[in-house]
Amino acid sequence: MVEAMANRAAPPLPVSEEERSVLRSWTRAGTTEQRQALRARIVLRAAEGRSHTAIAGELGCSIQTVLLWRQRFRAAGLSGLADAPHPGRPATYDSGFRQQLIATTLTQPADATHWSTRRLAKAVGASRTTVARIWKAERLKPHRVETFKFSRDPELGPKVVDIVGLYLHPPDGAIVLCVDEKTQIQALERTQPMLPLRPGQVERRSHDYKRNGTLSLYAALELSSGEVTGKTTARHRAKEFLGFMRLLVRRYPTGELHVVLDNSSTHKTPAVERWLRRHKRVHFHFTPTSASWMNQVETWFSVLQRQALERGSFEGVRALGARIDRYIRDWDEHATPFVWVKTADEILAKAVRKPQDHSGTDH
């Protein structure tokens, strides 16, 4: 029947001039969702008297789609081209079933490390969509796992107190800098140009890429202003680190410099120690081992990665370095400091692993 209707000559669909103007604006506007633009094109061509088959072939859709939106427009005009509301149906499962499903989710299945929607739906006698809906409402994510690590640094307490003290109560007249290096930044070049974001379509990029080398970035985040000093290098040795420290001393020629940095071996070489002895106004403050997250420049590295590097395509390390330099300049024009809110006591309450009670263990 559909085939017969498709081949039959269709009379032009009645469309007023005002409706034609609105439909044309939908097809031309860059903000129109693709499905809405398709419906507008179907109606405009139907108004010209084209057959259903011709319209479907030209627009790359099915004949049923052409018939559907032609009929919707005939019945309700422009409003008929909108998606119909989906009120849904009443809940099928009671609160008791819901609690049972949640309790089962918190257990480990016999044949796997965690539940999937398919496995749990079969176990409790529900659909996968029901399981997924309850998991979403209860913020249950069995498929995800995160890691944690307790610092074994014997000077954990003093180091945390020292760094948090710098963040919350910096010395009068001193400059506090959070310094670290982001190593092995790859200059990845996508094999095809990026396909841009459009209404109803996310940005897309090719899966494959070409590796065009790597570089390292040394960065110093000024605590009080949020401004960043950066320098890209081909390698990350003590030599490059010392070169960056000399750059910081030139940028901040007066006052004490308190530098927060991690326990990398390149920060503690004899050459670095000799340089520190010659520069008495520079003071190093090392984060505890396994606690480099206390260095605020790590937060800035995360912002840099998301906003400037992750979606980039670079034909070489020179282009990558230029992109990083440009981002730092733009950042400094509107820089605002990060706000540290945790006290040393709050951090140590979570960072120090409490001894387990084995008094009830059988021997």
C-alpha cells in the first residue's frame, strides 16, 4: 500500500506563503536541528507537487518518513512538525522491588566482578531500561571504578601543614609559586579535518592520527593572581628545570619566592642544591609523596588539557608549543586565582590510613 501511494502522483500540499517563509528559514538557519530541517524540506517539496518517491530519494529518507510529515503538516500545520510529547506510563514496579534491586546491585555476582544492566535485569526479572533508570536515580555506577592511594611519607603531617599554611596564610610580601612539569605532551595530527559541532550533532574527529613528536611544559602558577609562567622544552631533566627556575627569578626579581613542587628526582640534584644555596630568597616546599594533587598547578594542567590540547591537531611540536604559549597569554589576560578551601586537619583526617582492628580475628 505504501509503495502504491509513493508511486501515485500527489497533489501539491497546501502551504501558505507565511508558512513557506518559516519553513525556508528553518532550512537555512545554522541553529536548526537536522531532523527539524529535514521535515521542513519534505513539506516544501510536497508543496511543489513532487512525488513521495522523488522526495525520499532526494533527501535520503524513507517514503514512510515523507508520508508521516506530510500528513502531520496537513493535520496541524507548522506545529505538527514538532515532536509529540511522551508522557510515559505508570510505574510497573513497587518500592519493595526497587529496594531489592538496589541491594542486589551492591553485591557481587557469582560469575563476574560487578553487575551489568543485562545481567541484573535477568537476575531480578526486569528490563534493562528499568535497571538503568533506577541506577541513574540512585547514582549507582557498577561499571566505574576509581583508585586511591595513601601516602607513606614519614613527613606527611609536617608537609601538609607547611603547604596548606602557604596557601591559606602566605608570608607577608612573599610570592608563592606552584611549579611542576607536564611531560610527554604529544603533537597528534588527525588524518582528517575535524567535523564541527552542529545542532543535533556533536563535534567529530577521525579515530586515527599521526604522531609528530613530544615536548614538555614547565609551568608556575602564581598563588595570589592565578597568572601562569610557562616554558616548553624538548626534554625534562635537571638542566631544563634549572633553566626554568632562572626564568622565574628574572620574572620575580625582588622578594622571597616560595616554590611548591613535587618530589621528582630532577628537583633534588646536586646542581639544583648548589643553585639554591646561591639564591637564598628561593625556598622549596615539597609535597608529600603520592600527594602531588596538593600542587595547585596540577589543576591548571587539567584545564589546559581539556581546553587547548585534547581536541587539538598539530602538524608538529612547533605548532603544539605555539598553541600552549597562546593559551597561557590568553589565560593571563583574565587570570583569577584558585581558591584553596581545605585545612590541614581536614586533609590529614582522610589522608592518614587508620589501623584496622583485628581483635576479632581467629588465629
